Amino acid sequence: MPAARPVRHILQSAAPIAIAVLVFGISFGVLAVAAHLPGWSVVLMSILVFAGSAQFAALGVVTAGGSVLTAILAGALLNLRYIATGMAVARSLPGGRLRRALLGQIVVDESYALAVAAGEPGRPDRRTLLVVGATLYAVWVLGTLSGTLLGPVLGDPKRLGLDAAFPALFLALLWPMLSGRHAMRCALGGAAVALLLAPFTPPGIPLAGAAVVGLWLAR
């Protein structure tokens, strides 16, 4: 059994991602305040939801005049991928079902990717999963709080280019995983479905469709 990775090494590997998450959290806070949402409700959303893409989708729906129910649906569709992620990390989380369910709330794309890279085939590294997840949770909430407080000073995050931080991060995480034809086929299949659905469907549907196709191809 391999020795556990030192926490210091895990934090060092997560540092660039944490910086990007901080920027993304600030961007979310700024956009939410610009949409005239109460700052406390924005921070509470990040504390309870902790899903940047879903929160941005929900914010986009509300900003466009959509209902709260539609915003929740958009966020839920984006988070469908976490069903597969939860199944993949279930054996790596400690404790009984309740404890694992609670710890699973800090499992996000970035902590999962780093844990898979540090773990064994079929079993992501537990310590990496939890340390990175907890770190990114704290940074995300801090970034959201900072964005709600500094929003009027920072101005439009799109003008500053902050909205491009997370797409670049996702590409950086995805690229090392595309090491074989099978992984490439799953990624390209999901991307094709997302591009086909994007012009004709509400926010969240393209990503949900891409996730379904990717999982089907990966079976």
C-alpha cells in the first residue's frame, strides 16, 4: 500500500487551482451584486451549493428574468455529472453512508481530477480528495464574499477577463486525461452533443447531454 501523500505536497499541487477558484468566486460575487441580489444571499448560496458552474447558470437565468424554479433546474442539470463522480469516489470516502454523503459535498471536478491522478486505478486518493476539496470550498466562499464586497469597485468582470478563468482551468484539467483513444472518443462525443444542443436548448441542457453521452461511450 503506497504511503499517504504529505498534506504540504497536496496543497502545493492544488495552489494554482485554488487561485483560479478564488478569481472565479470573486467574479461570481461581482456578477451577482451587479444583478441586484443581496450580498448575504449570494454568500449563503456558495456555502450551501458549492458548485460554480451551477451557480453561474442559476444566476444567468435569474438575470435574464427567469423564475427561481427554472434557475434551480438549470443548476441541477449542470450537476448531474456528480452522480457519476459520487459513484467513482464512494469507496475512497471514510465512514458510513451519512458521513460519506456529507464528505461527498466537497468533491468537485478539480479535487476529483487531482485525486484520480494521485490514486490507484479505480480508487482516487482519499487524502488528496478531502484536502483539495476542503481547500477549494474555503477559497470559493472567500472569493464569493470578496466579490460581493468589492463588486462596485471592480466593475464588470467580463471587461476584466475574469470570466475566462474557469474555462481555461477545465481545459488544463481535462488535457492530461486524454491519454488514449477511448478517453478522446468520450470527450469528443460529449463536446459534439453540447455544441449541437447549445443553440436550441436552455442553459444546463447541453452539458447534461454531453455528460450522458460521455458516460454512455465510457461504459
